[in-house]
Amino acid sequence: MNTLKVELGERSYPILIGEGLLHQPELLRQHVPGRDILVVSNTTVAPLYMASLVEAFSGSRVVEAILPDGESHKTLTTVARILDVLVANRFGRDCTVIALGGGVVGDMAGFAAACYQRGVAYVQVPTTLLAQVDSSVGGKTGVNHPGGKNLIGAFHQPVAVIADASTLATLPVRELRAGIAEVIKYGLLGDAAFFDWLESHMDELLAADPKALSHVIQRSCEIKAEIVGRDEREQGDRALLNLGHTFGHAVESATHYTRWLHGEAVGAGLLMAASMSQECGMVDGAQVERLRVLLERAGLPVRIDGVTPEVALEHMRIDKKALGGRMRLILLRRIGESFVTADYPEQALHRTLDAYFG
């Protein structure tokens, strides 16, 4: 097992990465405070791992909340179901919420924990690659709104992240590929050597090779933990973690969260961000082509049909990174170096949307 740490002073917490962690009761009890525990999962993940997790806390009061699966259920209505369970069982401020599942479960369980009695402890137990490399770390919680992605939420850090890499053995191929998009993001935004490594080891990742998966989980979490540690609430550098996401969130909300997985939309968004960087005269065509080839090898979309550029732009304008009514974007100077800016030619944005939407 490897242990990383998100350094946030008295709210610092560990990220545990390893095989078979869900079958280590002593380790689980060590990192889950309180005797009253609510385990939040969904109809896909609960049948696979709920029993092992509940068994580890046989001396505690454990209640289960099983939610419907899918991004379309990431709503205030679903979070209300979690809160109803907490209230019905008279859980106090010393309870702990465990999020057992992918990013949707983690975001909603964390948001419920942030809201219940003005904040209770929660632990992330991510079971998808995307959640293990990205969404479980950093304390972003929330839900979608018909007007846009993740518009309602709170920063609420977990007390621990327990990433059992063996859960990836049951992950559908499409979900694996979606998680790889977030991994590629980390190489693009700040680690050119990691991007090179991904080009050399993509076949192993797609084959779910345990050694390759463990490496990308650890390196992705290292990069994110370092950025979150210096900018918890996205006042500066943390916005870099949204590389490709302004485009990707527009894809998701414009298609009502029914056609594309989050990672698939982000994959297309990464190429759009790189292409726009080329339009602005920063990234050369060879680097954009390297990214396009890597995304295609990963089985990720590189173009979004069925959404017009005008509709995409409308959804992009409701982005949380906007300041003073001006949409900010994360662009590239080169592979491995990104930056946040609101200073870009509008025509470059329109040319990019015209090239990738339609």
C-alpha cells in the first residue's frame, strides 16, 4: 500500500492506494471515525462491495443508502434522499458518511456530509479509475442543475481517501477509458514526462494491467494533492485541474448527461483546449496531433456531433470559473505546461467550437 497526503494543516488527510484494501477491516476502522456510519453507494457498486465494507464495521451501527446509478441522478432530489436517511436514523454530528462508488456517488455523499448538521465527517472509497485519480481527492462536492454541471455544491474535505485498485477489475471497459481521460489531463497540465509515459504504456492501461494502473493512480493523486494543498478553494492554480472541463461540461449538460460519460466529454474537451491553444499561437500542430492520437488510442471521442457550436457556447458561459462575466479557460503553452486566462481572441474560441461541434 502507498500512502500520500493532502497537506491542509489540521484538515490534512491521507490517500491510501493499494490492492485489497476493502478486505482489511483494521485499516478501514483506523481511518473511519465514529460508531454511526452511513454507507452511500449505488445499485451497480453495492452488490459488489457493500457486504465487505459493512462487515468491517461489525461493532458499529451501519446504515446503507443505495442510490440509482448514473450522472442523470446527480441532483438535489437524490441528495435529499441521503439526508432523509441521516435524519431518520437520528445520526449526530459524530457520524461518518462513507462514499462507496464512482465520482457521482462521491460528489453527492460528500455534499450531503457537508450539509448535514453543517458538516460531518466523510470518507471516500472510490471504485472507478476516474474517481480514484481525480474526483475523490480535493473536497469538491455537489450536484448538477438543469442549467449547468456542478453548479450547486460545497468544498468539504474527506478525512481519508481509500482507493482499492482491485475494484478496477470489475470496471466496464468504457468506464476505464473514461478514467484514462483524467489521467491524460494530468500529463497535459503539468507533467510532460508523465504524458510521455502514457504514450508508451497506453496498451497496458487498456488491458487493466495492475502495475500500470497503480502507477497512474499514484502519479495523478500526487499531482492533484500538491495543487490542492496550495490552493484548496480554487483561487488560483487549482483551476488548472479543470483543463478540458469547460468544453467537457458543456458537452454533458447540452446532452442532458445521457450520451457521454464525464471522462469521455473531458477527453474531447482536452483536444479542444489544445486546438484552441494552437489557434492562439501557443501550441504547435505536432503537439495537438500527439494528443489526438493518444485520445484515439484510449478509445475517447475527439469530436462531438449532435451539439451545435452555438449551443455549446451557451452552456460554456455558465462555467464556475467565469469572473466579471468573462469566461476563463485553461490553455496550454506546451504539453506539460498549462495556464488560466480570460485573455484570448473570441474568434479563436469560435473557430475551435466550429471545428469540434456539429
